[in-house]
Amino acid sequence: MLRMIAGLETVTGGRILIDGKEVNGLMPKERDIAMVFQNYALYPHMTVAENMGFALKLAGRSAAEIADRVKRAASVLDLDPYLERKPAALSGGQRQRVAMGRAIVRAPKVFLFDEPLSNLDAKLRVQMRSEIRELHERLKTTTIYVTHDQTEAMTMADRIVVLNRGNVEQIGTPREVYETPVNLFVAGFIGSPQMNVVSGEIAGRVGCASIGVRPEHLSVSRGGEGWSARVVSSEYLGSDVYLHAVLDDGTRVTARVGGGASFAAGEAVALAPLAEHVHRFDQAGRRL
């Protein structure tokens, strides 16, 4: 999809419009877009400043303009101390900021991000998510961001497009996609841990093939009302505990309970879904 928007892939149907103008027939350099790649794609023999200003140099911009744009972008991305360093002397997060800076200096109409955080460790990914979001708030430039990490999508997006084998399953805000998934694919894809899906028959629901309940919408009790289940294991995360259990029919489910809860493996429990948060799906997996 990004390659088609960038003009690197032939479009066989449909139209691509940037700023209201169809660009299907335009060469990549005529589309006014900038891409940030997964592997940074920096020139190892160039300094940070040279990497950031290279596209402007190719475009024939003056040395003064290039220096000014690079300086401004470096200030936005906290790269000022590293402008004379080579990429090999930078951390992964710093290299990613250089790749972003190279895109920013061009002041394009559209930014294309191709899984830019996948090569970073967990701590850096969290930091960079925040930095990219803040950068977008400042620049206000349309950004299309491709990711397989649904946490990135939920925390960074204004609108999410959920794709499945090239088909658009749902478009909406993170809240819309999370709270009202249109089908079982979206319900299972968005959310971590993913939504629990139980057959309508087991759930006692007439008129639907299956129901979905988020882990945080299952209450757990000993001897109370609800689905009969047996604890398999639990994961203590401090403020929360993820309780993994199996229903009488063998369906595995996960409940999120408070960090003070303690359940032993093999213990019998009752799981009760909160009625207002139950999602119902038909035989084809579509939301009812």
C-alpha cells in the first residue's frame, strides 16, 4: 500500500489523491511524499547532517537552505549534538530519529512510515511512540503509518484501517475499533490480551453464533454465578493479574482482575461477563 502511494508500485484499480489531486500517473519524485523505512536506510559514510540534507542537495537547494532546514529538524528531534556523527556511532533510537529528520527537512505533504519501530527494543519503542505522536501534533502533516503492532496503532492513530489479506475490514478511531469491532477478525486482532470468544450456545445466548468479551469485562468469583471454569495459570503484572482459565467445553478464556487477586491453578471459579460489554456475532462472524 505504501509503495503504491509512493509511486513505486503500479495501481491496477482505484485512485490515489494527495491534497485533492490524483497522483496515479505521477512519478515518485513528483508526489511530494517522504518515507521512513523499517531499517532506517541511512548512508553509513555520511554524517547525520549530510544524511538529513541529502535529498535537498539532490534537488539542487542551496547550501544555506539545506543547513537551515537540517538545523531546524535537528532541533525538533533533539539531534543537535549528533549532527557530525556517522550512523554507526548512534543508538537505534537516534538512527530512527535521523531517518525521521531526513523526511521532515523535505516538508512533504505526506509522511509514509513503514514499521519504523520494529527494530527497537521495548523501552525505546514506547519512547519513540510518544515522540512520533508529539511530532505529528507539531507538524500537522498527514501521516500513514503501517504496523503489525496493535499497541502502536491504538496509541498513535487518529484513525485505524484494519487490513486482512488486502481487504479493509474496518476503519474507525481506536475507540470505535476497540469497542465496536465489526466482525470476529477485528475483535480478535485489536486488544491485548485478545477478546474472549465463546459459542452462543455455551454462553446461553439465543440468536447468535458466538459472543465476545474483553478480559477486563469478565468478573471472577468463587462459587458465584457465571460460566463454570477451572484456572489454568495466572500472570501477575503488578496492578493487574491475567487469569487464564478453561470452560467446561474446553474453551480457553482470559480475565483481567486486580493485582490483589490470587487464584491457584486447578481452582474452580465462575466467570460472569458484564452484560453491557458483550459483543454478539452471527455464523459468518459479523457483528449483530
